[in-house]
Amino acid sequence: METAKKKNSVTCETCVFYDYEEDFDSYTCRMNLDQDEMGYFLSGQTRSCPYYRYYDEYKSVQKQI
């Protein structure tokens, strides 16, 4: 049961859409959420982000070789 819980809980730091924003001097999500999606996300009603994609910088390097 615990492995399923870990699988559903992801962190933004490993997501493709999580980038540093120089204007705000902080990290932000680049995914544009509509008003309902943002409400669910902020209220904690979602178990995980439906747009989460794991960012693997080594994967892009392998394609270059």
C-alpha cells in the first residue's frame, strides 16, 4: 500500500514544467491551469498533478550522442 502512495505523490522539483522564473526570483509551474484545476490543486483535493512528467536531463543527452 505504501508503494502506491509514493507513486501518486510526486514533487514539482522533478517535473518538466517546473522552471526558474527570473522575474519573480523563484521556481514556478509553466503549465497553465484553468480556474477549476487551480482550485482543486490549491485546496489539496487532487492526489497528484495530472500534468506531471518526470524530467530526466540525461535522457536528452543520450539522444545527442
